[in-house]
Amino acid sequence: MDTVEKNQSGDRQAEIIRISTDLFLKNGFSGTSMSKIANACDITKASLYHHFSGKEDLFIACVTDGYKEALVALEEILADTSQSPETQLRLALDTLYSTIVGSPVGQMSPLIAEVSRAFPSVARSFHSDYIEPQEALMWQLIDRGIDQGAFKDVDKKVLSHLIFGPIVTLSMSREMFASFEDLDDHFPISHLQNGHAKIILGLLEAD
């Protein structure tokens, strides 16, 4: 396969993933068949299976592909050593909130939890392809702050839950109560994010 064909194939897969993500969000996992996806993508079912071996494989692609930009953004924040550790941590939290709470793939949080119970490979892929590298990048950032004396050393496992837990909970809560007219009064993203950042930085602040 030459470069042009590879690019075309990659573009086609990206389009399938985008359309499939919309369908999964609208209809759920069980309500989204490969036939419906093929029709929405204006391709044959055989062509769809050429790109993805099945619905489970396609769902995993939707989840892991959708979070790749967040990982790239975290890598760029980590690479910018001109910023203080505190500023880098705030920027990293901005990225996590934007991805997990504010993006289409982030809106799939409840669906990911549901599908993972029936298909353990979804949970395993999501953890290995997104959660683990994301945690690793966050800890590189925090370890740098510790080395520079800006942060104190803390229990990594506990802090990881304190960083990611509230963001995932907010994402799932906003999806659960999405029909509320006063959704932003109950779950104000900016207010909760700012408070979350202050708590994390307070826990890390060197004595």
C-alpha cells in the first residue's frame, strides 16, 4: 500500500470512528449495529469489516482514538519546561476536563462503563491505551515539581484517584442529568474545575 492509499485509508477510518461515536452516543452500544454504522458511513458492511473486525473492535477504536489528542496535549505541556510545575499542572487539568467532560468521547463515559462489564477487552484497552499513559504523563509532571521543590512527595495511587475521580464523576453526572434545564447550576464545570485544582495544588504544596 503506497502513502496515498495509507492516507486515504486512515482518513476513512477516522470518518468511520467519528460517525460511529455519534451513533453510539445517540443509540447506545446495543442499539448501534454494524449495519446502521455502514449505512451512516455510506459504505457496505463488508467494507466496514475491512476496517474493523467487529462492533467491539470499532467501539474500542472510538474510545481510544478519541482520547489521543489529550495525550498529545499532555505531552506538549510536559515538554514546555519554561512553565512552572504549578502552571503545568493547571494546564494538564484543563486538558483532562476538556477531554473527559467537554468532548464527544468524554460524553461516552457512562457507555464505556456499561460496555466494559460485558466486554472486558474494552476496559483493558481503555486502561492500557489511555488511563495508564495519561497517569504516567501526569506523574512525570508531578515528579518534576517534586525534584524542583515545588511539590511534596505524596502517595501516587491516592493522588491519581483524587485527580481523575472527580473529573470522571462530573462527566458521568452531567450525562446522567443532561435533561435538567438547570444542569449548569448543579454541575458547573468551571467552578468545580477551579476548586478541584486548588485542592490538588494545596495537597502538593511543599512545606
